[in-house]
Amino acid sequence: MKILISTDIEGVAGVFHHEQVRAGNGEYERARAWMTKEANAAVIGAFAGGATEVLVNDSHGGFRNLLPDLLDPRARLVLGKPRYLGMMGGLEEPCDAVIMIGYHSRAQGRGILAHTINSFAFARVLINGLELGEAGLYGALAGELGVPVIMASGDDVFIEETRPLYPNAQWVQTKVAHGQGSGVTLSPEAARQAIAAAAETAVRAVVEHKGGTAPLQIAAPIECRLQTQTTALADLFCMWPTLERVDGVTLRFTVDSMQAAVRTLNSLSAMSSMLR
């Protein structure tokens, strides 16, 4: 029973401000330690629930945030980029289920530090007409590989918008959002206890075949309709010959898989740095 734990930072208890999610300051150093400890809580819960192997994917920013020397020694760590599967890096190996820790709500929402892949570049991402954030995009990528999402943690807005995609998953609400940068949080210790308990419940259900959690699968062809933050970004992205301009800030493309859609979005995200 192999579990992949994908760990972001914006949904971690105690994290509210951009300084906490960007390297180069003391606030970030504290937040990355909280992030690592929430990942560890999920590791502890996964093994308690019957996992025999756990991979932890660092899924924030440059994918170099988790502190390896603090990680539970029973787990292995997926670090660095570029990687084709992005926040699902590790599924190159056969895995039985995915746990999402510290995730956040999609762009244009009222969740804490809400964005989709790239807060500078993307305003909305729709897949076959369904608006998705990172949890939906990457959960569908995992689903394409036959792997279900069985547990997730983050703020209340994230849970409200994501629960319909994974109705049988376990959920841990670490924070209540009052806005993009404010709200009420659990203590880091309370969040870790809740994460460990939920991860144990979720993994045990898979081990005992009682979870009923099915992979999220979106039928091909995949049409992605992308709304950019500015017309300049749409101009830049349409240098890519397979992208079609719909209006000043909207473009679309069609691919044959979720992996191709996610890889295209991540490539466009990297391109956006040309305009910063």
C-alpha cells in the first residue's frame, strides 16, 4: 500500500501572508517548518492506517521547501523541478492513493492566498467547462493514472469548492478564511493532530476496501479554456502555435490527456516570467 502525500503551503495552519510562502525571509523559514510538520503528520497517519510505503511530494513554488532533516525517516521525498507530473510527482511509481496537505482554493476566490498554479498569470482555468483549481487539476491527473484522492487539508473555502470532486475523501479544515490574507487558524499542533487522524482513517479505508473513493476522471479530448490576468500575458501565451485566442484575456487549447493539459499550463506559467 503506497501513498503519495502532495504538500503545498498556503493551506497550512498559521499561513496567511505572501512573505510566509516566499523564500528569503524569517517568516518563510517558520512556515516551511510548519509545512514539513503537517506533511509528517500525514505520514504518521498513513503508516498507522496501514501504508507500507509513503512518498512526500514538495508541491510549492520551486518544489524545494520541505526540510528533509525533519521528515519522518520512513518516508521518501520528491523535490525539485522541472518535473512532468508537477504536484503529482511520485506517481511515476505505482501508488494506491493521494493525500493533499496544505492546499488552497482556486484563483478569483475568497480563500487565503487563493490562486491557480501562478497568481501572476492565471485568473481562471476551465477543463471541459469545469472550473478547477490546483486540487482539481492535479486530482484529475492522478485520476487519469487510476489513483484517487482520499484526504485533503486547507481552509474552509478550499474544502467547500473541492469536496464535490472527492465526496468520499476525508477533510481537515486548518483555517477559516475572512479574506485573501486574514482569518482564523488552528494552532499548528492542533492541525497536525487532525491531519494524522484523518490520514489514518482515509488510508485504513483503502486498505480495508471500505472507502468507496473513486479516481476523478475527465474524458478526453480535454479542452482547456484559460483566462489570463492581463492581455499582455494572452499575447505572450499565443506565441504557442496550438493556442487559440478567444478574446483579450481568454485562450483555449485541446489535448488528449490531463497530463498534457497540466504540462501545457506549467509551461505557460514558466513563460510568464518573461513579463515580470
